Amino acid sequence: MSHGLLSLGIAAGWVWLVIGGDERQLPPPHPASNPTSPVMLAGDWVPDDPHTIDFNGLPLIPSNYVVVSDVRANNGVNQHNYLALHQGQFWLMWSDGPGVEDRVGQRVKFATSCDGRSWSAPRDLTPEPPESGPSSPHYGTRSAEGYRWIARGFWPRGDELYALASLDEAAGFFGPSLALHAFRLVPEDDRWEHVGIIADDTINNFPPKQLPTGEWLMSRRPHNYRETGVFFLRGGVVGLNDWETFPVLGSSSELAAEEPLWWVLPDQNVMALFRDNRRGGFLYRAFSTDNGTTWSRPVRTNFPDATSKLHGIRLSDGRYVLVSNANPKQRDPLTLAISEDGMVFTKLGRLIGGRQVDYPYVLEHDGRLLIAFSGGKQSVELLEVRLEDLDRVSNIHEPLHKSDQ
């Protein structure tokens, strides 16, 4: 099915497909009965070729804006943003290093806030990478002779908060010693304690989230993931390093899968999205009906993408939001899409742009969204969006309605 000929709408549980003026009625995507559906963006406002959407003309979603960290003056790097809310305090982490990007000597920093608006000064979360500090001759280079930390997210687990970071050689993506480490917050001392490796030969994309079974699930890329494809790790209940690994078949042959995102659908099945490093300009999607043990082969959707990291969540009101760089030509603007079912998005708005903006992470709290992102990989910035303002997108982008059949 050609993505360049699609005009889509939703009605009565079906998807309407318009090709050259001819209408066809298609069943919507479904994890079990229709996992190969390419439909992910639908509405009578969607042009035949989603790549031709006027991304800068999308409705602007109102927001408040703050800069948490900026290292442009030092030509440093600030990216890989992650947020958490723990015991009434907001936490934000990111990768911070000597040059763009992921070079020898890179560490993970963090900041805290009581309200999501005013933030503390950045502090180090990880120690210096082994023998890779400023005194190393390899500091600031891309070399297999030095190491770097990469921020991998906060993991609230019971009453404790863990911070995850990967460590590996800094020559490429990734080095053979790649491992995922955990640090535990020691609140009485206001410090992070290294508790060790929780997964060998692993870099996750987002921290673990719980499945309906109570088990934890997170994505896994081994150091040679370009040959092996990507995986999912499930477990984390008995201990921090208690994981089983499950492959996503076709993730290295049918696409160059990167940076998976997953969430639980209303029917308790699981959906995953993948950036495709072949730069085809569309997201890929796979489903699991057995809590991540097996996955359908990833299918190219009609949702446009700039080959960039994305993040999304299910809101407390049941809707899903996806924040990404939907413009396939560049990482500008940062957009927010809205879905009722977690599979098909019918509204799309603009958050911020006019420059490179990427690496988003979304957190909902008290009627608002906090959206952390990076500016040109050199600043950590934050938007605060009221949930009620998402309705402005709905008012402009109405889905196509058909009479009941």
C-alpha cells in the first residue's frame, strides 16, 4: 500500500481510505486481527502524502517555557532528557559532555524542582567515566580508548527512585563493554549511590514501565544491534537485574530499528513504535498480545518522522499523546499528536520550532504536561502545557465523519 496516496478518516470503528477520489472502507489496526495495518494518522485534514503537511502551519499549542541548562557557550552537549516525579519533587536528567555528542568523558547530570518551573542548578549524577576525565588524552574525542555515560531515565520502583545510565567505549554506537547501570537515590544524604550493572550488553531507550501482569518492560539494544535487531527485556520484579530478553523479529532486516517506545493499549495488549534509521520518513509499529514475549513484524505506518527520538504516554483521561519531530525533512518543529485508542492519531499540533528541537520526554501531573527537550543537542529546555489546551487542537482538526453503514 503506497503511503503517498492516503487520505484518511475514522467513523463507526472503521478507517476510510481515499485514493484519487475513490473511497474504501478498511478495518482499523488491531494487535491480533490486523497488526499489519499502516494506518496511524487519520483525518480529513491529512493530505494524500503526509510528508506534505504544513508542519509550521499546524495549530500552536500554548505553553510556558523554561531553560534548565545551556552549554552552547562551551560547545558542550545536553541531550537524552528524562523526567520523573518522586515524593512530590520533579527530577530531570540528561547527558552532559565535552562536545556534540557522546564523547569520551560524558557524564549524566540532574536537576530538581518543586513545581516544574523553577529548577536547581545542574549537578553530577554519575562519576567520571573510568580513566576518561578531563586529564585523559582522549577527553572530548570519539575514541575506543575512553568511556562515556549516557542518560537512560528514572525508574520509580516501589518507594525508591533509581537512575539508569549506560557505560561503554565512546568510539561508536555502541562499544563491546556496553552495560546498563543503576544508581539509587539516597534521600537522607541527597546523593546517588551506584548499585551496579542491571543488564549486560544493553542500552535501553526509556526506563522500565509496568505491564498489566505487574512485570516491568523496557527495550534493549545490544552493542551490535544493527546486526541483531532490537529486543525487549521483561522482569525486574525479583531484583534489579532479573530480566528475560525477547527479540523483535524483522527489526534489523525490514527496517533499521532505533529507539523503541511502547505503551499498553486499552485492551491490555502492547504497541511499540520504532524510528527507522534508513531515513524513509515514517514510523514503524509492532504489537504484542502476550506481554512482550512475541511481537508482530514491524510495519511502516503513514505517520511521518524525521528519523528522530520520540516519546509519548497515556493520559489520565484515557487519551494518548505522542511528541515527536513529525516533519520528515528536519527536527523542526516539535509536534504533539493525540489519539483516542493509542493506535490511530487524529489531531496534530505544534509545540515549538524555528530551530532544531528534539529528544522529548513527557510527564503528566495535576492537569498539565511537562515536556523536556533539547535545543540543538546543547540545551535542556522544558514546556508546560495545560491538558485543557489540547482541546484547541481538537477544535481545529476534526476527524472525518461518515454516516453509519
